[in-house]
Amino acid sequence: MNNIENTEQSATPSSGVPLDRFVINRVWAMPNKNTFSIKPIGELIKRHLTGKSIDPFANSNKLATVTNDLNKEYSTDYHMDALEFLKQFDDESIDVVLFDPPYSPRQVSECYKSLDMTVNMQTTQASFWGNMKKEIARTVKPKGKVITCGWNSGGVGKTAGFVQLEILLVPHGGWHNDTIVTVEQKGL
């Protein structure tokens, strides 16, 4: 069942983008641990993916031009800590960042433990995500985009110079949390 709802309003949201350009969609889809394999999410990414793109948490996905995952079982370009991966790129050198990190401290802990890595305060506090968002903001070109997946619509944020263009809500039914995808552009 594909339940598509598109909400357009006649004001300007807090993102600062006029609502004739701001889109919120809601599309039901089955959950999948490979977020980008969820049909409406994959379609959204393909619509916005241009130029040099990076994915610091690629898993088995090959959508970005440069991919990274800690797990060496995945065929990615790099197998680094995501923050270190992001730090290697020059300022304002990336057109699109696909940002699908573990959504919670529990997921971070499970990921690190499955790879026999140490779980500590640095990997389970809000700064884990905040430090990556700072690096993403640094690396994205003006007018570049960040596509963020998670359980909230915060994205990289207005304070980092980004405005939201699109939000995709993907409910999965039952007791599953929705997957929320934000598309932001730098410096509109």
C-alpha cells in the first residue's frame, strides 16, 4: 500500500524557504535495515544526487561517489571512523552528503560492539552526531545538499547555514518508528 500525502502551506516555515518550494511528503513503506533500499527514500536520494557525493555510513549502498563504512565486510572505498572520514575532505568540496548514521546511542553501541570496538562516552553522546554535522557543514559547497536520515527532522541545521528544502516521512506501521529524511541546502 502506497499512501502518499503532500502537504503544501501558504506561509514560510522556520527553515526560511518559501512554502511554494518547501515540500513535506509522507509515504508508507516496509522497514529495511538498509535505509536507502526503502523505495521512497532511494527515489528521493536519486532525485537530489549530483556531482561529488560522499556517504560516511554507506553499509552496502553504492549511491555516493565516495563511500565509507567501519565494517570491512562492506565493499566501500574507505573503512574509517565516520568523523575521520569526513575530516579528510577539503572545505566546500562536496556537492551532496548522504548522512544515515546510527539513530540512537543504543544503535551506535550495537554497531561498535559487533565490530569488537570500544564503546565510550564519545561514541554515545550527542557530540557524536554534532561533531560529524560540523564537519559536514565545513565540507559541503555553497548550494550543496545534505540528505539526513533519522528519527527527527533536525538535519544539519539552520545555525550551520542550511535550509530545509524537503522532508520525507516514511511510516513503517505497527510499533516501528518512522524514518524521517531531510534534504537541506547550504546557503540559499
